[in-house]
Amino acid sequence: MNRTSRIYVAGGDSLFGSALKRRLRERGFVGLIEACEPDPLFPAALEEFFREHRPEIVFLTSGRSGGIGLNQSCPATLMQDNLLTVCHLLDTSRRFGVQRLLYLGSSCMYPHQAPQPLSETYLGSGQLESSSMPYATARLAGMILCQAYRREYGCDFRVAIPANGYGPEDDFSPETGHVIPALLRKFHEAKEKNLSQVTVWGTGQPIRDFIHSTDVAEACITLIQQESLPQPTNIGSGTGTTIKELAELLSEVVDFEGEIIWDSTKADGQPHKVLDVCRIQQIGWRTQIPLRQGLKETYDWYRIHILEEKSRNAQPVVS
């Protein structure tokens, strides 16, 4: 990939996709395709887009996702969306001669009982966690499909597995967002309403590996530029944080002084998920944004976003 390569970020409005587009622009990649994206669920729209823009490099960050609540309420929707997205994008990329493609999987692809930290060699070695099994199965299928295209057609389709991401332009909905944006919003609204307590799902005991979206974007650019690459490759901090520690840290960042109540009747999800990052560290990549700093940046972005949204909604309607 060079500065003028035609680059398509599929899912450019997603957390990782938006961060990747931002970093590509900042680093001077002038061939980034900025046209309106086609819906990957419709092959004809994808075909027309590829025929017009002829991407040489594809970052596949699209595919619907969400937290435990969405995984439990919409398992079929999540699985179907991700299966169709990866099938359509990989096949269209092959037929239009894409030089390199990087598919972003998910850490939920790892078996429920896999040893810690999660090494890439454990993928496919056991049963997936039940609360996210449909979505995780689709993501795992995407990885296997990339490997199949490499074997059958010689396509340079690569796979990276990011840890739990967060950052600007995330989904901050309490119903569909992942743990950091959903909790951040919950603490913010509790502070605004002067509530004395906030209830958080689960026991607080699960351990997660959190990574800022900008770090993921930098890792993706690093991985696509390697001449050869172990398949797949984890992207993470390699450091575990309990959900309880995260909640306490978020309450400090937001300056919420009330009590945190844990609802143990709600699912915890996988008990321990920290990625083994030896592979990516061997090629010289490291995370650059500490968790507290990243949470502060995310909260600052959220507050600006909320203020702008409130300002727009408050504008009088001119007939």
C-alpha cells in the first residue's frame, strides 16, 4: 500500500472504520475512497461501487455488532448481517482483483474456556460463549472464509482480531452499545439528573482487554503494509481490566459521585478475555493510548457530540 493506492474502508461509519479513515487522511493517503458506501447486504450495489472505484486495498470493518443486550435480543439479525456482509465483500473483492484485504474479526471468536491470554492458535479449538454464539460464529466464519480464499484463489486476504474497542463515534446507546460507551452514557446521564446510584449489569468480575480505536487503526495500517503476516493476528493491549475497575474508572472520568449497584441477575458474558499480542509486537507495534487517557478523550468527544445534537434539536423549525 502506498500513498496513492485506492483504499476502501468498508464500514467507514463504524467505530474502527471511522478511526481508520481519520488516520489514513492524517497520514497522507490520498487515494482513500470517500464516495457514499453501498450496502454490503446487496451484491449488485457492491458490484457497481467496485466497478466505478476499483479499490486496490480493502479494510473490512463492517458488520453489525453490539453489547450483551443486543446479542441476546437480536441473535439472528446479527448473525445474518455479518455472514452476508463478509460473503459479499470477499467475493466482490476477489472478482475485482483487490490486491490486499484486511478483515477485522472479534475477540468473541475465541472459545469460552480457552487459556489466557488468548493466543491465535486457540481459535476454533472449543465451544463459543453462549450469550454471543450466533454473532461470534459469523465472525469466525469470516476468518475461515478469508483463509479459504487464500488457499483456493491465492487472494491476499488477511485477518486481524481486535480486543474490546472504544473511542469517538462509538454507539453510545444503552440498548445496543458495547460496555464502555453504554456505561459512559449511563454515568453521564445519572450525573446530569443528580441520581444517587447507577445499576450495572452483571457481577463486575469479568476481565476484558480494552483498546482505543485510534490504536486499532494504526495497527491495521501496520498489518496491511507487511509483506508477509501470520494469520490471524491479535490487536490488543495485552492488559486485563475487570468490569468493576472499568465502571469505577468511568465514574471518575465522568465525575459521578453516586453508588454503583451490580445486577447479578444479568449475564456477565465470557469470564476472561485478554489477547496474546506477541505476534503483533514482534513486528514492532504497541498500543499508545492508556485506558484512562482514552476514556477521557472519548468522554470529551461524547459531551461535544451531545451538546451539538441538543443544539440542533433546539433549533426552531422554519416553515
